[in-house]
Amino acid sequence: MNYGRQTTSRIVARHGKGLGAKLAAGLVIVGIAAGSAMAQTQPKAPAAAPKAPAAPAAAAPATAAAAAPASPPIYWVKLCEKAQVPVPEKDGKVTAQERNICLTHHERLDGNSGLVIVSAALRQVEGSEKQHLMVMVPIAIGVAIPAGLRAAVYNKEVWAKAQKNETYDEKQLKPVDLKYTLCHPTGCTAEIEATKEMIDNLKSGGGLVILAMNGQAQPVPFSIPLDGFAVAQAGAPADAKAYGQQRELFFNQLRARQEEEYKKFLEQQQRLAPKELVPPPAPAAKKP
């Protein structure tokens, strides 16, 4: 991958103005299937929570549970399904066998268009010791296919400094190159075999930074928080049906909002149009 003399951190600082720039651009985490999550751009402020009943005059001391700090956000979800995969036999033949495939998955969607901003997943196939890190970036950036992607795991200390645009020791980063394996209208996916060291770093890290090259040979940074990755990867898979329903709800709300905005746009255009261009109302039908 040709990034010239620029290091990963310098590219992010130059083009992303800190790793928090991409993540802080109006994102909200939506809980899915009891603890899983899908990140999406926030279209509007969430509805206000119902008001709690008034406290009695002599309130009881706060309980330990009430005083406990809030749980950290979860940006990852584990999804599993059965699928036919090619499995080599002892005699050298390859047969298709049903295996369980699990993805510890992060997805960030644009709340205005519903398009994927970035997604990443650690893929594990039942019966295989190898795991793969997969990353998808939108094809709209003008992906440079031969360049592939570069990814680096930031530990929590470096991640915190990078989000504040503070300097940090670049030697702590160990970037890896991912090669594209598939492109479709939604985006291009690149992957690499995930070593034990990489998986351990994902579990303990603060964030994952992805650098893609566009058609103008300019790096495009994407940042993904690792909060909840270790919990999702080690835990039971989420309810796929509930996850699908939550995702469908998001797109239904998106379509409804787009239709409402389009209706308002037409009404505005009609008000601004010269009166002589506005067609007269259709005559009422005569009664027989």
C-alpha cells in the first residue's frame, strides 16, 4: 500500500482532525437485541424520557445501584447463522458442509441516507482455528482497489489522546494492510487473517482506525470505537430476529422522514412559484 512517507497517525490528524471527528458527527447508539448495538447518524433528538414521580419529602438514601456509574456504551454485536462452507477432506476433496458462522460486528449508518459509513467484523467459522478481520468502506469515496486498506488498533491511552488531537507515541501503533476481496453497490470489503495478538489488541483496545485510499490517491480515515467488542465477542450471539426488526424500524423511520421532507419541499416550491404558473384547481365533478 502506497501512503508515501505519511504515518497512520499523521494522516488521521491531517484529514480527520482527530479520531473523534468522524465518531462525534452526530452519532447515536441504538441498543439492539439485549445489549447489541448499531451505530447510526442521529436525525433528531431522541424523545424525552417519561417524568419520574415526585420524590417524598423525606427521601430514602440512594442505593448502591443508583449511585453506580452508567455502563459504557456498546458499539458491537455478535451475529451467528448456519451456512454452507467448503471444507477440505482428508483425501483432498472439498465438500460443502453446514457450519456456524459468527460475526462480531460494528456498523455505522448515515441517518439521512441509510448508507453504510463504515463497518467492521471479526469472522469466526465453526471448526476453523483461523479468524478474519473484515472491513467495508463506502464505494462512494472512489475506492482505489489496488491500494487496499490500512488498519491500526489504538490502545485506550492512545485512543483518548487521539480523540483530543493530542500527540502520542506513533511507535505504539502496528498498522496492517488489508486487501479488497469484494466490491458491490454498497461498498468494498477488505480482509486479513486476524492473529491472536490482533484479537487480543481488539479486546483491550480503545479504537480501530481504518485508512482507505480514494481515486485521487488521498487517504480517507474512518474511526471505530472498540467499546463492547470483548463482551460481544465472548458472549452469546444476539437475537437475529430482534436485530433485523430494529434495523427495519430504523429504515422505516428514515423513509417516513424522507417522505415528510419531500412533501415540505414541494409545498415550499409551490409557494415560491409565480401565481400564473400554478395550475388552477380541477373543476368539481357535476352530479348526474
